[in-house]
Amino acid sequence: MLETPADVVAALQEDPRPARPRPAQPRQQRQPLWAGRPDGDQPTHTADEICSLSGLDADQLAELERFGLVRAAQRAGEAFYGDSALEVAVLAERAARHGISARHLRMYLVSAEREAGFIEQLAMPLLKQRNPAGRDAAIQLSADLAAIGADLHAALLRRELGPVLGERA
């Protein structure tokens, strides 16, 4: 039963097609430009640690994973999560206090994936130079564009919410 407008929107965003069986070989996921660097998102947290540190329960963490908001790496049959998963879990717990579930947060993932794809397209020519200077330039460009995108998103959100909050844009 759909109880709130957010539930209706979430139901409309869900894919009505049945899930296809996964291929025998898992598809390799695209690595971000900074993967493998010392500050990369290394999976070091267990599910229990993520739940303990974020305030989520195991079911909520499973929902975040089901909707692709967090990813686990399997080691010796146990799931491990990186710092980004912890950050997302903390934010998801804050959202849950307002009645917002993982499926509602999926729109942020879709937006981030699209923005990351755009930034990667712009940085790819620098990476194709195959030298340390090109790689460093690609990383710097990616960081600059990500910061611009975050600031632009915040500015546009403030503008759009201004009338609702009684502020002038």
C-alpha cells in the first residue's frame, strides 16, 4: 500500500521487469580514477561495525546494499565495506529518522553515477597520455569538477527550496 507521495514516486522509479539471472562470471565494475591510490576506499569494516558506527540495523544495511548505495567486498565468506559505505550508512540513518528509506535514496546514486560518468569522459584524454603527469592532471580535474558539481547542486537546491522555506533566491 502506498501511503505517502514519496512511496508513490519510489514505486514509479522501481524497475517492473523481473530480475535477470546473473551471469556465471561477475562483471568487472568500473574503478574510479583514484582506485588503488593510498586514499582509496579499502574495504576494512565488517557489517557489524558499519551497523554499530552508523546506527543502522542489519536489515537497513541490506536494503542499502540491495539498492546499490553500499557495496561489499567478500573475503573468506564475510562482507567487508569501505569508508564510503560507512559514510553512506551514517547519512542513510539520518534520512531514516525522517522516514526516508533506501529506495528513496536511490535517486542520489543515479545522479552520482551520471555525474561520475561525465567527469570520467572529461578526464579520460588525460589518462590516455599514460604518464604520471597526465594521471595527476586527471585526478586534479576530477576533484575540481566534483567540487564544482557539489557546489552547483547545493546552489540549485537552495534556489529551488527558497520559495518553500520562505527565502528569496
